[in-house]
Amino acid sequence: MKYAGLLVMPAGFFLTLAALALFPDPGRRIAFVLCGLAVEGLGMAVAVRGHMLPRGGSQP
Amino acid sequence: MVPSAAPAVSDAVFALTLALMLLAPMAIAGVALINTGLGRSRSAAQAMLGCLALIAVAAIVFAFIGASLTGSLGLKEVVLHVAGKPWSVLGLGPFLLRGLGAAAPQAQLAVLFEILAVAMLVLLPWGSGADRWRLAAGCASAAVLAAIVFPLASHWIWAGGWLAALGANFSVGAGFLDAGGAATVHVIGGLSALAVVWIAGPRRGKFPKEGLSTAMPGHNAIYVLFGCLLALVGWLAWNMAGAIIWVHAPLAALPGTAINTLLSASGALAATFSVTRFRFGKPDASLCANGWLAGLVASSACAAFASPVGSLFVGGVAGVFTPLLVEVLELALSIDDPTGAITVHGAAGLWGLIAAGFFAPQAGQLLAQLIGIAALLGFFFPLIYFLFALLNRFVPFRVDPDGERMGMDLHEIGGGAYPEFVIHRDESYR
């Protein structure tokens, strides 16, 4: 879980790169870029979830 | 104003920009004071010494390696050709800053701006790792940021990389705009802070088995608030110098940039003051300091483009979400960030970048800003996290439990910041 989310985030970045390379028209570009950001958000959410501590986790 | 081909700078502009850059370290001093004040008294000397050590390491590593990869001194660059377009991904200048003296004046100013920017960047995760992050690990992470992460970001965003060239190559606005370092310094610093907090873990006793998280207030509100005043001086200089160097703003636009910077911080402080007064019955000093700083960070992205009213709005929004997000990160997500750098620098920097997309005059600018944000979150954050996780295997980030109990001052540097004061033990907070 910890690393899965962080590995998903570059997939969103590559979606935005694909939007630039594949679509000259602004409408599709914006849609793809927003999808890329959504994938990154999903990855971040999974990473946050994976790093959340069980209560008492900071005790020595 | 939007970037254009870099014009040759006159002697007057060169002198003014250089003078501004000499004031910019006030922002670094302010952040160092804030970092120290928001940590605990038993770690104060280690926190301030760490600020100096990290700046020194970052400056040396950047001068030796990083500056050549940013490409600000010209020469060559690594260019990929994809879909018939050039994608400049890395600069290849001379190592050890050779040729700096013979470079064009604007290139010299760019390198000076970058070296100060990297000094600021490395302080942001240092504050978030306060009270448990070892000095050696902090220095090692500063070296990684200065050698790899910052040069890549600086080349992409400032020194003619593919994000800067989005406008020329793909007709997306004027390219990704970041005049004052909101992305290269603050968002990357905030994301580095998140990586450090996750890897090092929370402070001992921060999240007990039952009940809410333990409050561990900063030890000196005066350091924190005076740091905010110092930061204002530095930020004014930083935003004006950035506007000249990176978006080639005319001199007549600089007073507006300075006014926008102050208005953004003021709007943020007023908003945070109101939110904390409403929620807690009294304004909270450390959260107000966070709000002020969040307003300054947001202005880094858009002070050169926004109107005064727009700047007030940008700062106001930053000031509203800052105290709320600090609370959510701590209470709901178990993220122990003593200085709030993830919110103040990361989130406020992202908000400023989005706002710049609305205020810049070029059509399609918002899309360019979103593409830049996607690069920051989707490329730089995983890169930073995995580099730090790898580093943690060789130079452990977290101090041992005895050291944390004793305090970083005694454990790491053998003497306290306030030797005549009683040092609180962890049990004092329960």
C-alpha cells in the first residue's frame, strides 16, 4: 500500500505527457490532463492511506 | 506580463536585481527562525545549526554539480524528440561553475537566484523533521535535493526546459509560469517535507493509543512571528528579482509585484486570524504565522501577474485553508509536521500556481499550470520519496529513542540552546 500509491502517481504524469503529444486540440488535452491529475490524486490517497499509523504507532 | 525571449539586461537592471538578491536571504533567515521556534526547546540549537549546515551542503553541492544540470549557464542540453517536438529534459553546463565570470549578466543572476532557491528549499523538510531527524541525514538529503531534484526542476521550469517551452512548442499559454519559485522551491520543499515525515515517522508520543493526538506547541512564538517579518523582507526582494530574471518584467511592474506580495500575505493573515478566532475563540499565533507564510508562498507564483484585489483573494484563500489543512493532516491523517511545511509550502504553492493560471493574460495558461502541477506531483514527489527512502537505508533518518527522549541538542551537539532552563520530558505533555 505504501509504495503502490507512489507508483500509481507517475502513471498520471504520463497521461498528461500523452495529452501533449497526442492531442493538438485543447478540449481533449484538458480532459486528458484532468484525468492524469485525477490518477495522481488517487495515487496520493492510496499513499496517504498506506502511511497512516495505527493509534499508538509513535510510541517507542 | 509573460515571458519572452530573454533581453540583455542593462547595467541599471543588473545592479537592481543584484541588490534585490542580496536581500533575499532574509526570507531564508525568517524560515530558519520559524523552524526553530516551532520545534521544542531541547532541540532548538540543533534546529538552527541544522539550518546553517543544510544551506552550506546545498550551496556546495549545487555549485559543484547541480548548477551544471540546470543549464542556466548555457552550453548544451539533453533534448528528446517525441511527436515531432523537442523536449529539453536536462541542462549540460560546465561543472564547478566554470565560466561563471564570463557568462552573460542575466545568466549570472539566474545562477545566483538558483543557489539561493536551493538554500531555501532544503530548509523546508528540515523543519518538518524537527525533534527526530538526524543532522547527518538532513545534510545527506540536502545534497540529494541540490544535486538531482532541484536542478531537474529548475531546468524544466526556469532554464528553458520542456515545461518552460510549453507555449513555444505546444501553444499552451506562455509555458509553465513560476516567477518566484512557488514550484521549484515551495511545492518541492513541501513534498520533500511529506516524504521526510512519512519516512522518519512521528515524534515519540505524538499519536497515543487513545484520544486525540498530543499537542506539542512550538517553544518560542517570538522567533516564529519575528521570522514572519524577516520573511516578508526577503519575499519582497525574491518576488521582484524572480519577475525580472524569469519573466523579464519591466522595472515599472516591480512596485506592483511588491504590493501584491504584501497584500497576499496580509489577506492570508486576516483570513487565518478570523478562522482561528472563530474556531478556538482566540487567534492562534503559530497558525497565524503559518497563514502569513502561506500567503507569501502563494504570492511567489502569481504576484507578478495578479491584480492587487486578485492577490488579496489569493492570500485570503490560502489563509482559510491553511489552518484547516494543518488540522486535517494531524488529526485525520496522522501526519506529524511541526512547522506545517506540507500545508504552508506544498499546498499554498500549488494554490498559487493554479491562481497564476487564472491571472496571467495568456490564453490557455491554466492548462500550462495544470501540466506543471502534474509533473510536480506525478514525477517529482515519487522521485523524492524513493531517493529519500534509499538514503534512509544508508543514513538512517530517525534518531534512536534515547536521543529523542534526551533532546536533539544534547544527543547530537552535546549542549542545549538554553542551558539554564529546565528541559521538559515527554511525560510533561501527557
